[in-house]
Amino acid sequence: MTVFAVQYTYDDRAEERDRVRRSHRAYLAELHSAGTLLMSGPYSGATHGVAAEPDGALLLVRAADTAEVERLLDADPFALSGLVAERSIRGWTPVFGPWDDSA
């Protein structure tokens, strides 16, 4: 299995994200429990010391290929609600840490 770094960029509907966040996190918790989602979290909203709404998130996903990552994340309530304006998926090779395959 490959580890993929997925970057979400949110649209500007912060109130709608707040409304959907509980189901979004419940869905990601299921993926995490299954060992598919390794970690995730929003980017910090602070830019040069100025507080702002987070505009995206980073997810690390273990999957067979990009198509599997797409299928899994297409079912994310944020995606289903159209809150993810952009999503990039890139293979990532951990060298150090708990997800490297060198052991």
C-alpha cells in the first residue's frame, strides 16, 4: 500500500462547514479506525500572526492507488456537500516516522 498526501482547499462557506463538520469527522474517524486514514487536520488559520478561518486541510491516506483515495474521499461529507473546492492527491514516501515501510 502507498501513502498519499491529500490536500483539501475549502470553499468560502465556513458556516456550512461548521454544520457538516460533525459528520465529516465521524466519516474520517471510520477511515482512521480501519487503518486507511493515518492522520488529518486543518491547516492553521493564522497567517503572519493574523487569525483567519482555516482554508484547507492535510490528510495522509494509505491506499492501493489514487483511484481508491478518490473513491474514499468522494464519500466524505465535506466533498458530498461541495465544501472542498480543490483536492490534490500525491503519493508520499515516509522516510522517518511511524508510517515508513523500512521496518
